[in-house]
Amino acid sequence: MAEITRRDLFDTLNDFYEKILKPHFGRIEKRLDEHDQKFRDILQHFDQIHQRLERLETEYYSIKAGLDRVEQRLDKVEQRLDTLEQGQREIMEKLDKEISLRETLEKEIKDLKHRVSLLQERIDDLEKRLKTFS
């Protein structure tokens, strides 16, 4: 058998590298490049999502502040409405008292008219009697 020289070993390893390892590493490198591109695409997508979330967060705080202002104004409106309702109740109570007083006065006036009428009849009767005596 022939002795293997360094040159033979070098040529064999070089041949092995060129035919087997280099294409294999080339495919691996190509796949890594593809993966790198996919990661860049994913990162870009995450950046877009992050920007949208930041905008949504800003809008959320704006809406929340607006809602707080609306709630404060609504509280003031409710307070004013409560005040108006209390005033209305007081007015209704006074009106009920006035109506009751008016009804009482009307009854008294009616009674007084009746009494005046009776008195007038008595006066008329007395005048007739006086005329008959005179």
C-alpha cells in the first residue's frame, strides 16, 4: 500500500470540503440569511404594533380625561337638578297650602254669604213686621 502524504491528505480534505462541506455550509448560511430576514420582518411588525399601542394608549388617556370631565359636569348637573327638585317640592308644598287656604276661604265666604242671606231675610222680615205695626 502506498503511503499517504500530507499533500494527498490535503487534497482529499480540500476535495471533501469543496464537494460536501462548502455546499452544505452555503445552504446553512442561506437559511440563516432567510431567518435573519424573517426576524427583521417580525421586529418591524412588532415596532408597528408598538406604535399603534402607543397611539391607542394616548387616545385612551385622552378619552379617560374627557370622560372624567363629562362625569364632573354630570355631577354638577345632578346637583343642580337636585336643587331644582327640592325647590319644586317646596313650591308644591306652598302651593298645596295656598290651595288648601283658598278652599277654606271659599268655604268661609260661601258660609258668610249664606249667613248674610239669612240675615237679609231676617232684616226683610223685620222690616215687614215694622211696616205692619206702623
